[in-house]
Amino acid sequence: MQVILTLKHVIVVDDDVDIFDPKDVFWAMVTRVQADKDIFIVPDAFSYPLDRTSRNGVTAKIGIDATKPLDRKDEFERVSWLDIDLQRYLGNKKIILMSTNAMRRCMSLFLIF
């Protein structure tokens, strides 16, 4: 990370992750990173002179290895979900899908009555 001064944060992912989709990169970080083994910090690295967080052109840089562990690659394959018809399993019960306000994009609440 010393070679490119403007590069301050690096996340490495496998080829099954879409690097142009932030949600996909975040998914890789959440499911494949062990903080004590896969995150490293380079202190006192040279920085881009206009980086306001640096001190006289010196800053810390971070690298995150969000790849599958080499010795357990087969355990980290993506799971594909089957589409199901909830009405088939619930019969005449009504299904209301409500998004929670705080976690609108991440979580949904199912009300069945």
C-alpha cells in the first residue's frame, strides 16, 4: 500500500463477488472476514498530501482480506434460495410484508394472521 499514495483502504475479494456492488462486497466482509486474522493496519504510511486525515503526509492504511479461506474454500460457496409460494403453506392466512423503518434495506418483518 506504500506504492499508491491515494490508496488508503483495500478490500480483497474472490471472483464470485461483484466489486461494483457495495452490498456484495459488504456481504463478503461479513461472511468471510475474521478480524484477528484478515484485517491488517499499516501505521505511519506515506499518504496523498491533500488527505486531510494525514499528519504531514503520514497516515495509517488498512487491508481487509475478504476471500474464502484457502483450506476451507468448498465451505464458502454461495447458497441459492428457492422461490416458494407462502400462500401454499399458510392457506387462507393473510401475509403482510412490512419494512422496519430503521433497517429498511436489511430486514423485513413478516406478519402472519
